[in-house]
Amino acid sequence: MRSLVPRQRRCAVYTRKSSEEGLEQDFNSLHAQRDACEAYINSQRHDGWTALSTVYDDGGYSGGSMDRPALKQLLADVETGSVDIVVVYKVDRLTRSLADFAKIVDVFDAASVSFVSVTQQFNTTSSMGRLTLNVLLSFAQFERELTGERIRDKITASKKKGMWMGGWVPLGYDRMDRTLKVNDLEAQTVRTIFDLFLKFKNVRNVQNELARLDLRTKPYSIQRGRAIGNLPFARGHIYKILSNPLYLGEIVHKGACHPGQHPALISPTTWDAVQAQLSANGHKRRSRSNAKSPNLLIGLMYDDAGNRLASSHTSKNGKRYRYYATPNRRGRSLSSEEPDQLRVPAAQADDIVLGRLYDFLTESAQISSFLGSGYRVAEIRAAIGTAKQLAQVIASEHSERKMAIVSDLVSRVIVGKTSLKINLSSSQLCIALSNNASEPPSPHGEERDISLEVPFVGTARAGSTKFLIDDYRRPQADSVLVKAIARARSWFEQLRTGKAQSMAQIAARENITDNYVSNLIHLAWLPPKQVQQILDGDPAATVLGRNKMRTRTVDPLWADS
């Protein structure tokens, strides 16, 4: 009689922890969840269950959202047929939202994938299992919403009592329990900013004077011994300090001010005078901007030879046309031996720069990449949220705030022969990503501009250059990831055809390490649909591909003996 061999069932273990607390330990909650799941899988070995080596860990991610890298990778692997069973320690590790759970189950059902909870044993392939899951998830969602309400109520009550509820400590103070104590040296800098503004009545002059005095923003020490802050003041940062009621001894919550438990740095008389001057300046700027329609990028536009473009205009039939143009040399006219004068329609150039800047601020992956590693997830999320708020201001109608953001972030716009190059100041972007008068996370590495390029076809018409943009917002493919996929496919083909006997042989032939080959080889099995999405520059597919580059999954068939 022939014995029946059970069909192999590939099990993916998914783990999650909402906070980052304790994740730095050698054995943390994620490890405990994985051990429990793998023990359960081993107990089902007689049914052909085997645990996959791919790690699906989401440390520091809430279960109330599906925006989790490991979950996205898991769902992608499910869709490609790489997983038969998804195993979790508890249901709420997968999600705490009924709506999200319905979406996840649809993906599982489409791929005929089962879902198992170790501590709440059931299977989603049965109607009773679905009912049990829905009941448990209803309680999990209720618990999450109730916890959120309690936290928000506690924050509201605490702020009404004037307590400091955390965040980046503002310039002029140090953290002390649930309140703030005065940092005498920094407090003097804050008072200097207020005094200079009352003297000059202009933020740009205050910024120049602070640079002359070599006064800088607050320094911070963060995880891994890194130091951030200690940067020159930006105009936007100065505006935040001048308009922050915290320095008057108050705590702001949802637009309402409450007496704080911390000491004030500024007297009520000085505060009122500064606010009156800020209001007067804003009224003047609004009146002036409405009357003259100034060019947004004046002082920031350059040609590719490094010449600054000046603001100019012409009028025809009562309508004014604004331009950025190469200024005529005084006392000389342009000769045939000199280059043609560059004249760029201001409205079109402004729209292109604003559109590209909006795209950059709303792309979470780019903001996260800019900040780099070494920061808590909560800090990066806060910066991403602030970036999206800045993008909404940029997308609004003409405003003083919009002009200030562009002036702070954009260091230079270069009009080349075939592209418009927008340089952003990384230090100013860091400061702009802060929600209060303190500093946000700084980028890793040395200070350098961020370059955003918009290709175009320039046409000369009536003495000016007109841009013909071919979908300048089209995402670009990740060249590093595309090259990695190409190499992985080449290596797999060598192994398949026998041109290479092992990954060690490939590594020796190309003068790279075995680990590098094993980390990339599984990119050869990406589904064609995902590869096409990566080539099209799809952000979600690119993030999944990048995650696979960091996850070592080796087919034992090609491993060295």
C-alpha cells in the first residue's frame, strides 16, 4: 500500500508591535511572537507545514493602518503565490480595523491562503472562523478607539492645566518632568530675536543680524549618539518663534491658550508689540502683492551660466505679462556675438516649481529617505505629516505663508537647455518640517542641496523661452533597484543553465561577496507585474522591491554545500 505524503504548506509568520519601546533588546516582543508561531507550525509538521525564512516584522507600527512595509510585502508575496498560510500570534497583530481586515481577507481568498491565529485557533476558510474573527476584530477596533479617546482626553485635560505634553523641546527651555524649565543661554537668544524684530520690523533683517551674531538654533542629542540642530535661523523658524504663545507662558491646544506651568520668557508688553507689528507687516505684504503681482521666484532664478535672472514685464491691451529675464548690461546692447537673452514666462515657471515642490512634499518615501535612518518611526511620521501640510499651503491661492515657504526651501532655480533644476536647502527643509518652534530631525550626512529636475523642451517665441513639459510629474524608476533586478536575473540564468555551480562561484567571478549575491538573487523571482510597476516608478512597488533587497531569502537549491 502506497503511503500518502502530505502536501507542503508554506507558512509566513507575521509579527507587529505598536511602539518601538524595547525593540532594541536582544529578545523583544517580535521575537517572542515569532517563536510562538514557529512552535505552532512545527506542531503541524505532520500536515506538511513549514515556516518560510522571510521575516515579516513591523516594529513600531499601529494596527489601525495598513501602511506597514512588512504587511505590504506579505500581501505582495500572497498575491504571487509564495505563501499558503499566514500565521500570527493574535488577530490584532494583523490589524485592528474591520475595514482593513475585509481587504486583507479578500487578498487571502483570491490566492486561496488560510489565516491562523496561534492563541485563538480558527481558520478563515470556514464560515464559523470568519464569524469568530469578525467578533474579535470588533472588540480589537473598539479597544483601539477607546484607547485613543482616553489618550486625547488626557492630553486635553493636561494642557488645560498648563502641562507640557512632550515633543521637541523649544528653544529657550529644557524638559523637566511634565513642564519646562528655562535654559538661560537659549532664553537670551529668544529675547534677542524679539528685540531685533521690534528694532528692524522686518524678519529678513532679523535673520541677517542673527547670522552676524552667530546665533543658532537649539542643538539636540538623539539616539545612536547623533547630534542635530545648531543651524542658522531660517525666516520660517523666526516667524514661528515670534508667534508662539509658549514664550508668553501659555500652552496652546486646538487653538485655545491656557496658562502654562512654565515661566514666560517675554513680557506681555513685548508680545503685544510684536504681534501688532507682524499683523501690520502682513497687511502691507498682502496689499503690495495684490497690487503688483510680484514674481514668486524673484532672486532665485538663474541661467545655466550662473547669471541671476531679473523680474520684468510687458503690457499689451491692458494685460501685464511677467517674465524672468537676463538683464541687459548697462551701457551696452546685446550684440550678435553675445548669447541670446533668456526670457522665461514667470507664471509658467512659478507653476512648474510649485508643482514639483508639492510632489516632493507629498511623497512619503522621499521625505523618509531624506531624513535617513536612525530616527524613531513616530518622528519620521510627524515630519511626513508636516510636509503634507506645507504642500497644502503651496497648493493654496497666493498667500504670504506660501511665499515664505518657497523663499525658505528653494535655494536656487537653474534654467538649463533641456531642464529646470530646483535646488532645495536641506537645512531649511529640516526646520520647515517642525510643527513648533523647535527643530525637526536633521538629514543624515553632510549638508547639501536636494536637486529636483524637471525636463522640458524650450521653444523660442517672441524673444522668450516657452516650456513644453512632457508630464513632468511622471515618477522615475529607481535605477539602483532596476540594476539589482537585472543582475539577479542574470545570476539566476547562470545557475539554471549550469554556467555557474553556486553563488560563491558567481561572487568570485564578479569580485563581490557571497552575502551580496544571496541578498539579491531572489529579486529574479519578482512577478512581471511588480517589475513593470518598478520600471514605471510606482512608489509602493519600489518600496516592496527595496525591502526585498534587504531581506535575505535563499533557495536551498543554489546554496553552497
